[in-house]
Amino acid sequence: MKGLSLFSSAGIGETYLSEVGIDIIVANELIEKRANLHSQLFPTCNTICGDITNKKIFSQIIEASRGVEFIIASPPCQGMSIAGKNRDIEQMAQDPRNTLINYVFDIIEILRPLYVLIENVPQLLKIKILYNNQMKTIVEILNIKFGDEYNIDAKSIDASDYGVPQTRHRAIIKMSPKNVDWKWAEPEKKKVSVRDAIGHLPSLEAGQDSGIKWHFARSHSTNNILCMQHTPTGCSAFSNPEYYPKKDNGERVKGYYSSYRRIKWDEPAPTITMRNDCIASQRNVHPGRKLSNGLYSDARVLTPLELMILSSLPENWAIPDDTPELLIRQVIGESIPPMMIKKIVQTIPNIKG
């Protein structure tokens, strides 16, 4: 089955699609460095770099995608995200980034694929956008436009229920022909923990390199290292009575207890964010191991390899050796966990399992 990927970034969500019989032959990504990485990861795919709202780019996508039977689309979610912000549905509806979904509607209408998978943050199912002078949800619009032709099914799921060692809640909208019953994958009975996923990797302190590809630690400030050395697994350095985050003048830093926080060993990792390079960001410090001197090891953020594994990428992911570390961190922070996508897609009847 030939497919099209829209808003593809580096194509992390596409990683296992070939294993279930889907060949992504065309992809579109706005940002050049991510499109270039997509091209390197998927050299046989026609990766079109450019703005989908540009008529020329839109036409290129359509012409290259004639005959595709599957579309996966992940319109940018920043306009729908409410992390760290007080935003109501009305505000999100007015964000111009959320109108990009209209281009997905247009492409479905022109190409008429057999199957469509749209994914985004859970707010995707609540937000309303203007359609025929009325505010409608995405699912309502899809039913108005395509309900006679397609089964349209939607719900919010957690990637950790589908073999991903990371809690990541995503909205999924599925479209399939009326005569096809595309069932939801059953959740796994046991979740994969951080220990299960990365517990075998050697400990590293800030600035160290293990010699294992992509398993090297970022450098951090002396104060941040000291804070995290005194922070137990699953805890925030803000809870420390003495070794807490400080400014250069010694004044205590103010912040949320979700930051300067070690993740837990025996649960899936929390959602990996775009700022996974920063100790002060949300829940992205290695769990650490208690040492004989009472301190905790691994006073650092997760390595690129740890992030890859916790996102359900293969440990030997064939990413080019010269890929910048920060680019890897960014595309992982915005990615769709590929194992979750594989589990959703492989329930399409008669598809390769």
C-alpha cells in the first residue's frame, strides 16, 4: 500500500510502517533541516520541502501522490498545546496553525485514499474551527465532508498502552472505507518501564561519552550537577533542603516541581518534550542510581540514545552519524511514537501484520 505523510518532520512515526506493508512514497515537511533528515532516513521517498499553503508546493504534493491509498497527517500541534499556558478552546480555534488541518481535508478530497490516520495532541478532538460560517470540531467536519464514504473513528490514547516506554497522550482519527472494520488495537497487558527500556545502558555523568553510538551526556553547570546529585529518583531538586536550584547570586530559583526532576525507573517515561536538553525543563533528568556516598549518579538529562529508545525507536536506528544532537532532540520531542503507529495501523484488515 503506497502512502503519503503530511507534516512529516523527520518521519519518526513512519519508522515501522514498511513492516506492516505501507510504503510512504511522498512526504511533505516545511522546515528544511527536518526535511533533509527525512530524505536521509527514507532515501526512496519523495520528500517535498516547503509550505503546504503555497499553491506550488500543494500541487507538487498532489501530483506526486496520485494513487496513494494511505495518508498519515500530523498538523503542527503548538497551536493546540496547553502545556504551560492558560488557553481555552476559543483561543486555540483562532490560532492560524490550526487551520492547516483544512489542507489535509483538501488532500483527502482530491486523492480519496482508502485509509487516513490523523494524529495530534488530545485537544485536536475538542477544538472547533470555522466551517461554513459555523464552529465545528474536526470530527464533525470530517463527517460532513466524508461521512457518506468513510467510517470515521476517533479517540485519545496513551502511547504507553502500545509498547512505548513513554506516557504520551495523543488524539487519533481514523478513516476507512464503509465496508471495512478498522478496529482499535488492544492495549498491551504490561507497560514497558524506563528500567526495561534503558536500564542496561551504562551510567554517565555530565560531559561523559560511553563510546556507544549516541550514548553521550550533555555538559551542565556545576550548580545543576550538584543539585541533581542530591536529588533521589523520581524527585525534584526543588525539594532539596540545601542543594536546590540557585541563581548566580545564590538566590533560590522559583519554579514548578515538574522541573529539575528525575524520572522514575519503574514506570514509562513522562512525555518527552522539545526541551529535553535542559535540566530545568519538565521531567527529563535520568533516574540515577544511589551511590555508596549517598549521592545519585547520572546528574544529567537523557542521552540521545536513551531518548530514541524511550520513543520506541530501534536501538540501532540508522540515523546519519553527522546529525546534530539538538536536531535529534527536537525531532524526538515533537515525534509520534512509531511503535504506537505500527500497532494502530497493523489492525487494518488484510494488511501485513
